[in-house]
Amino acid sequence: MMKNINIGIIGVGVVGSSVIKILQENKEIISARAGVNLVVKKGIVKDLAKIRNVNIPLSQNIDEIFNDQEIDIVIELMGGVQEAYEIAKKALQSKKALVTANKAMLAYHRYDLQKIANDIPIGFEASVCGGIPIIKALKDGLGANHILALKGILNGTSNYILTQMIQNNQDFSSALLDAQNLGYAEADPSLDVNGGDAGHKLLILASLAYGIDAKPQDIIIEGIESINSDDIEFANEFGYSIKLLGIAKKEENEIELRVHPAMINKNKMISKVEGVMNGISVIGDRVGETLYYGAGAGGDATASAVISDLIEIARGKSSLMLGFENSPHIPFSLKPKDSIKTHYYVRLLTIDKPGVLAQIASILSKNNISISAFLQKESKQKNTAKILFATHITTEYAIKNTISEIKKLDSILQEPYMIRIEDE
Amino acid sequence: MMKNINIGIIGVGVVGSSVIKILQENKEIISARAGVNLVVKKGIVKDLAKIRNVNIPLSQNIDEIFNDQEIDIVIELMGGVQEAYEIAKKALQSKKALVTANKAMLAYHRYDLQKIANDIPIGFEASVCGGIPIIKALKDGLGANHILALKGILNGTSNYILTQMIQNNQDFSSALLDAQNLGYAEADPSLDVNGGDAGHKLLILASLAYGIDAKPQDIIIEGIESINSDDIEFANEFGYSIKLLGIAKKEENEIELRVHPAMINKNKMISKVEGVMNGISVIGDRVGETLYYGAGAGGDATASAVISDLIEIARGKSSLMLGFENSPHIPFSLKPKDSIKTHYYVRLLTIDKPGVLAQIASILSKNNISISAFLQKESKQKNTAKILFATHITTEYAIKNTISEIKKLDSILQEPYMIRIEDE
């Protein structure tokens, strides 16, 4: 007889229901892999009246899980930050292993949890890129490497919107509406499109790659809301695709972390990650580039990741949560935002009159920025011009200075817009 | 003070030297991840006179490793099948953990080793696709899933050759010569181009996906040696790329395993794996498609995988070698070769005279095979024609029958050539 491991699920929504269903439907192969039977003993829900298609006992009383000595693993799928953190803590304090898909909570509290957990396993494969086993790849598979760079399409909703904008000439709002109709975006899609969700995930990956404890407010996080067809045309013209990327880079002992739309070479593998799919390119100093691709969301894909954690815990083979067995002596620190360097694309709308270009050029020159590509286009509005250009490598500090100076010119008719170019 | 774990390496060639170098150069981050210092105490070589750029004690006497009570892990990097198996066995019998990159040995002896090992860890991440952590992905990350299909570009040399043939119109021999000059192919490249190497790797992956114990002689293994520019033009015309694929598919409880060149839709992610790179697309019944991409060979990439196994062993978190904790009750069996079904492309060289096509069509019809695409081209040889066609789904049995009947026609001037089409 195979041993049972009992599980309590807190939050029986889309992902929770998928976990229950898959554990039942794929029971035989999962048990063969785990060496035990994984049994969901109880689910905790807020609303007992709501009809759910699951055949396990449900309750509103969360203590029925914490106080149940037979429950070995708690799966937290309720979402939110503070309340979820309290519950995660309580699970660990009750000596139960924890599995969570909650990237927002982990973005703030992953080191707190690691500390509380001590030797109790915590699985969070589902928190980043759903079904792609990127947590295990960084924590285990690439352990021999210094991670030189990581570039990830970490949010499927925004990737779907950008793909629609690029391939079907949709504008942002109509592509977003499509995403909502298809169920890819929430009713409130702000975290998807403003980079917040990708930021949470990048911070988790950065802990695995570098042992670095950064919070959302410490890093550049920008969204895709202001991208328009001019930007897409410019990108196309110069051989780029536009993606919302989570980027981590190591230079000596400084780590830069940032989430923003980026122009990237169309021929790169990561550019080929389209629609609602996710993909992460990781450059190790020894292994070179490896890339991971798959569904980043959806009940079954996320549940697949949750269950992979359950199997790992059942096998008794969990290493320290964030991948560094010893408190990292690695002296990595977060690079200040202003000193990050890259190429930039800038879009301006100006009055079409002599001298404007000279003024702009003079500001660029004063800030020591040189141009690598330039496009001036007619605008629909009379007597106005669109000026689109790309720069050679410069700093965030210099480009922001430049833009704020350009913005002050009388001839500038619209907030200047900037997209970073990731060229190497 | 961190504990040392001592390692003995058998075979200090390209990969062995990389392992030693990376363990020294990336010592700090590897120790932080592993929680111990990984120290190579001794290397065993055949020729002590050969100059090697490593600073560890070398010996020709392999017993110095087996008899050394301080050595905890043996890395087998000598290659070959039978001798390597004997050494692997001896390592396990000496109660030392084993790490091996030897896919040929594993293709024959992986279940023997698992049995001997009992609770002693065996790592073999380096045996398939070098630096890509595909072993861990299948063993751990996708554990919730039935693997419906797996399609892998598992050999970089043949992928390089095919990419050259497709992109630069090279013929097979000149592309192979280039691969040899670039160091991608061995002096004897037969296992790379005849599918043998990819076959070894596919068998290892099939054990992780299905717990199935097949040997090279049990499965279809074909190489890329006979592909010519007609095949590539046909593929191009109909939107296909040609790749040497290792394919595993599950239908009910039958598993088909095969390695051969295949035409695949150009727009699939896996088609975009070019040059010497490797890539594996895995379809899980719950997670959908995930894809893994990276360098499949080279000293440092392979060493990266070897070291990931060392870290896993050092952390004490190794699960049973082939991923099924209990002897698999899963009733998967190998599908007989003849009943495998797919689409086929066939190239014929015929005498150009009335009636030939009718003869061919009649044989196809008799075997119940219908045509989905057809191209007749002039041949350089006078009075001859090239006939290229693709079929709807049929069985290996039917296509082989058909080809052997067509071959007997007086008008056929050359051995017919067939490439499978993987269309879904």
C-alpha cells in the first residue's frame, strides 16, 4: 500500500479546481512519480454557496486545515498580499509544507517566508510563468553558472496585446478588449499591462539567480499602455519586435533589474514567443543561452506547476526555498536605476518648423547622446511632425535628463515617449 | 567552515577539464548553492603524458578512486558502452554517487544501473542536450502530466548540417565537412548523422516520460545522409523545415519512439532551433506545449549539466534515477514499428515516359494511400523525371510496402527516398 500525503487547499478557484481534478484524473502516473498518493483532504473557500465542480470537502474555516494533524501540505491559492502572507506564515508555523502560486505575495515576502520555513519545504514553481519549470531550471539546472542575463516574457496578457498590435495593426485599447473577451485579461487588467505582474515575477527569478532581495519599488517597472503604431512601425523598419520584458543583468557584482517594453531583434528566439505564451531566455556564463517556453497562465498549466511542487515535497527532496543553501556570501547589489545603460528609442510630436531639429540635436549633444537611427514622418495633424530616433548606448540618467529638457521646448506638442532597445 | 564533498573524475578530456575549471572558477556561487565545497580530488586518465590544462592530481589507476573512502561522487566521462558500464557499476558498488554524461551507455544500461544503485544517487543531466536541463524538466517539472508527445532536436551536428543545407544550399557532404572543420562533428561522425546519437538520447527521455525500457534496436532510427536539395525544395514549397527529430508519442497505452529526419511546419517554435543548437518540444496533457532550447554539446555547456547534478547530490535531494519512485504500474508498451502512423514524403527518380505515373498511382491506391501534395520536376538527366509527393496519414507498414513495390517497377532509376512529415 502506498502512503497517502494529505493536502489542504486554500482558495478553490480556477487553479485550485484544476489541481484537484488533475490529482484525481492523473492519479496513477502522479503516484508512480511521487511514490505516494497525493490526496486533497479539504478546500477552504470564502463562499460555500458558490457552485464548484469539485468533489472534496469544502469549508470556510481555515483552522480546519491548520489544526488537522493529518494534513502535510498547504496550497495557498487565494491571492492578495498581506492576508496570503499571514496564512502562509501560519501554515509554516503549523509545520506544514507550503505551495503557493502567489507572485505578488512572494515579491514582498519571499525572504520572510524562507526565514520562517527553516527546513520546511516551500514550493512556488507556479508563481512564475505557469507551466514552464523555470524556477527549477534556475534553482537546480543552471546552478553551475553565473547568470549573466535573463530576459523574460513573463506576462501572457501583455504579450497577446503586443502580438495583436504588431501582427494585426490593432491599437492598444482594442487589443486589450480582445484579450478581455478571450479571458486572457482580468476585468481590471492594470497589473498585466503596467508591468506590475511581470515585476513580481522578475524579483522572484532574481532571487534564484543572484540571491538578491529587491522589492517592486526598487526597480524600473513600466507598462505597455502608451505604445502606438508609430513605435511599432519604427521597430519593424529597423528589424525589431516589441515585447514587455523582465530583464536581469549582471555586471561585475552589480545586478540591474527592470521591466519595460523593449525593442529586440526579430531574429532572436525570444522574439518568436507570440500571443499569450511566455518565454525566458537565460544566459549562463558557462552554458550560454538556454530558453524556456510555454503557457504562462491558465488553470491546468498553473496546476501542473503546483503539482510538480507537491511531487518534489512528497519525494522529500526540497532544497532551501530560494536556491542558496548558505546565506549568500555573494556580494551582489542592486544597480542604481540611473546608472543602467542601454539603447533608447524616442518618439516626439513637434511643430513642423525650421530650427526644431537643431534644438533637439543640441540637447542630445549636451547630454552626450548620439543617434543611431532617425525617422521623421508627417503627422495627420497639420504643421506637425513625428520625430522618431534611436540612440547609441547611454545611461538612464542621461536619457531622462534629455527627455525632460526636450519636453520643455515650445515646439513639443505631446509627452515624449521612450522605449528601451535591447540590442545584444 | 563548509564541508567538502570529494569527487573523482574518470576521463579528463574536454568535458572533464571544463568541470574542473568551472568548479574552481565559479567556486563561490556553486558552494553557496550546494551548501558544500565540491572538490575534485583525483582524475583518472589513460595517458599521463598528455598535457592537460588542469591542476588536480592525475592517475592511471582507477582503483585509487574506488578505494578512496573520502571520495563521495564519481563522474564517468570516459565514453564507450561496456567498459563505462562496468566502471559505473563499480562506483555504485563502492557506495559512491555516480554522475555520467554517457548517453550510449545509458541507452543500454540505464535500468541496470537504477537497479544496482538502490538509494545511491545517479545524475545524468549531461547525457541529453548538454546544457539544457531537460532531464530535470521531465523528471520533476512536468510530473503532473501524461506526456502526449515529445519532439526533440537532440543532435547539434546534424542540425547544423541541415541548417546549412536549407539556408545556404549546401549539399550534405560539404555541410558535413564544414561541421567537422568547425569542431561540431567528430572525425567519425556516423552516430551524429545516422541518428544513433539522437536515438540514445530519445530512449533516455522516454524512460523519464513513460518509464519504458526500450533499446536502440527496438525503435526506428534513420539518419540524414540521403537528404538532397529536391527534398529541401519540396519542404520549402509546402511550408516545411527539415529537422532530425527524436519523437515520442503516447496513444492510449502505446508509446511510439522514433528518430528520423522529419518535415515540420516552419512556423512551429521547434523549427526555429537552428545551427548547432538543440531544442525539445514537450506536450503535456495538462500544461500543453513547453519548449526547451540551448547548446547541446561543448565542454562548458556539458560541464554545466554535470555540475547541476553534483549540486543536487550535495543537497541530498536526488529522487530515483529514472523518475518513477515506484516500479511503474503504468502499463505502457512500445508500439510496433509497423503500426506507427504519420504523413510521408516520397522522392522518386523515374524514366520520363507515358504510363509511369499510372503505375505508381495504382500501387498507392492498392495500399490505400492517398496523395496530399504532388510535384513533378525535370531532372538534369535526359528523359528522366523527379516525382515528389506527400501522403495523407498512413502506416509505416503501408508506406514500406508501397515503396518496395514501386522500387520493382522498371521505370524507377534510383532507390526511392522517404521522409516522414510531422504535421500536427
